[in-house]
Amino acid sequence: MKKKKIVSLFESIKIWWWVEKVQADLSIWLVEAWYDFTHLVLQESNHQNIHKWNIYSFREEFIFWFWFKKIISLFRLWYKVSKYCNKEKVDVILWQGDFFYMIVSISKILFWNRAKCVWVVHTTISVWPKFIMNILIFLLKRLDGVVLISKEEYKTFVETYWFEEKKLELIYNSVNVEKIKALKNEKVTDFDFDSKIFTFINIWRLTYQKWQDILIKAFDTFNKKYPKSQLLILWEGELIDTYEKLISDLENKNIHLLWKKDNVYKYLQISDCFVLSSRFEGFWLVLVEAMATGLPIISTKCPSWPSEILWSKNSDSYENQGRVILTQNENEVLLLQALTEMYKSANKKSDYDLDAFSSKNNIQKWEIFIKNL
């Protein structure tokens, strides 16, 4: 029986980023399931190809802001991707991100492309301006399939954007719980950890979207009243200098920017509470990873799916469910309240029900979906 030939289109392979991590886990399964799989990337990256993936680079610069150049690059890549897929007789293209599905959509509309084209929607498209969102919806409807990662977004695509359900598939992002359990007990050697100090932890890129500035300010107020506490923030991003200055101006030595780490689970393991502070998101894989380590959680209710992941009872109001506290988006006062209530509680690490996000369950859904394309 001929192997189905699958390619995945992305900027580069950086599997410590969460969307790329999802793609990496999926591609490991695709190879293990004997699919002929190749990563298509825009540019080379200095990654360790420990999984021996087939990788093909278009050697194309990824353009963020210059729209004229971005449009030219879009059509140039459309031609390159279409040419590659037709030459290699690709059966399925999986891709993620607005820039990339525009490439594939255009290839379906303007250039014959035999491959089945599928977009995995990682960030709710409702955050885009309406005219851009309408363009995205038009292009999405030209594709062969759309994979959604939440029930809420699936319902929106059917009832608001008028998609045919036969083109849609609901598959959550997955975590490898066994892998997390194996990695979380590694010793932290680059941070002097004191188990007597209550530790809040945030893991995400340092950007406006992730809202760490408000988290830092809320924690600074909290820490003045409860000095036996600290905040760890792991990652990198364009606001690193801004946040370093903010922490310096606050003169708070209990806020630590630790940069990105290959193994974030061991830092989750030594912490007491995970805090997710974003203004908006896609599927919060890091939230599920924190749950896999058993941490109590504070999360904003931003335009995305924290309520679905954390089984929220009310989509708008502040909720304290014991080991989970959900607070209104962009509300520093309520975030401070959540930090205080979690600190005063006796919540300890405990197991969450993660069956809905397990790799085993969702890999089976992917297999059925790919076979039916």
C-alpha cells in the first residue's frame, strides 16, 4: 500500500515554542505511522534534528511588518510551495498561521495544486480587524479541511462563519503526560530555589499579548504585603528590555526573568502556582502542561478557551474553584485578589483529568481525519 505523502508548512523548526511543539509531536506520530512526511520551512534554523525528519527549506525571509514586501513574498512562496507539492506529488499539506494558509489558499485558487490543504487554527480569528477576518474566512472556505482546537471555535465557525461541518474537525492540542512526568524531576541548577518561599510562575513570550507587565505590577503590590513570595517568568521576547527596566524601577528582587528553557517542566515542578495572564490566546498548551505537573492555576478569561480547558462555570465573572482561579481579562485588581487568595489557600499539587488532551486520544482522531481527506 502506497504511503500517503504529507508535508507541514512552517517558518522554522523551533520545538521549544508551543505551536511548533504541537507540530513536532504530530510529525513524530506521522513518521511512526509510516507516512511519508516532510517539514517545509521558510528558512534554515540551528535546531537539533534528533527525530531525523525530512526538512526542505525554501530559503525565504519571513517578513512581519512591511506589507508591500510581505505581499510580494506571499506570491513568491505561493509559487514555490505549489511547484514543490506538484513535483513531489504531495497528498496533504498541514499548515498553521495566517501568512501560511494564505499561501496555500492562493495556490488552491490560482494555481493547480493536487494536494489536500488543511489549516490548523491555533489562534481565534475573531481578534483580527473585521475586514481581515472576512478575507481569512473567504480563503479558509477554499480549503479542503480546517482543524479547530476548541468546541467554542468549532461552534463559531458553524454558526457565525457558516462553514460546512464536513470540512471541520475538532482535535485538541495534546500533551505527552508520561514525557512531562519523566522530565519534571530533573534538578534545577541555574536558580537558587528556596522551598520556604511561595513561587508563582509564568511561562510565555514577553509581548504585549501576554500581559506580563500587569502581572509584574500586581505581584509587586502583593509581594510588599507577603514578602516570602517570588515570581518566575521564563521566556524571551521583544519586551525583555522594557520588563527589565520595570522590575528595576520597582526595586523588587523577588521577580526573576529566567529566559527560555528547553525543559520548563522542572521549573513548574518547584513552583506553587502557575499564572497565565494573556490578553488573548489560541489554545493554551502551556496551561495544559502546567496541569500535567499538578499545579494550582490562576488564569485570565481572555478571548480564547481557558474556560473550556479549565471547565469554567461562568464565562464572564471572577471564579475561585479552589485549585483553579479564573479572573476577568486586563483587571489588575482582580489579578492581585487571585494571587492573594491562592497564596492563603492550602492548595497543593494534585492530578487533573487530562484525557481530552492526551496524545493517544488525539492521534487516533488525526489518523481518521487524514484517511478521510
